[in-house]
Amino acid sequence: MKKIALFCDGSALGNPGPGGYAAILRFGDKEREICGGEIHTTNNRMELLAVIEGLRALKEPCDVDIISDSSYVVKGINEWLEGWIKRDFKKVKNPDLWEEYLEVSKSHQINAIWVRGHDGHVENERCDVLAKQEAQNMKKAVK
């Protein structure tokens, strides 16, 4: 199995408001950036969508380290998801995205790692810049 690093971040202006997400996929010395956004969304939705779109871009089963500054995403994956599944996502925010995450992650081995945001982590900072740019693009699209 290929070992992949998936760095990701999300941003929302207003929360809810225009939002953007960004992911960097790294395999060896190869990198790919993935970005996008939504007109009306939340920060947590964009954080999770960055993970989903990063995983969706993988063409074969991989061993993936997801590196995120989102406690919501990392704890969701590492701690809460099993319980949410057992109760069929009742009283869980963003069940549509968590179910989508389950679908795109099922062929991979996932390890979610939390990093402190805005703390000089090069890839996290890059994802932050890209996600904010996408959120600004969505804001302009609304005007």
C-alpha cells in the first residue's frame, strides 16, 4: 500500500457563510493540491470536505495520514465516528458528510493526526491560504 500524507484545512467567512477547503496530497516527492468551496457553509463542513475530496482523489487503496488542525475532524475520525454509526448519526452535525467520508475512506487505512493551526506547519499554512482564497472566491460569486 502506498503511504500518503493528506494535509487539509477549511475556512468559512461568517460561519455560516461563503467557505473554502484545501487539501495537499503527498506521495514521496509528488504533491497535488485540491481546492474548492461552497456559497453557504460552515467551517466544520469545509474542514471535513477537504478530507473527503482529498481521499476521493486517490485512485487505489492507500495508507493515509490525514493531518488537520481541526479537532472536529481528527476526533470525529479517531474517537466519535464509531459511536455515531451505532446510533445512525442521530443528533450528529453534518451526517451527510460523515456518511460520505465513510464511503470514500473505506478502502484506505486511515490515521488522523492533529496539528496546531497557525503555528508554522508549512503544509497546514498553505492549506489555510488556499482555503481562505476559495472562501473569498465564493464571497465574490455571491455579490
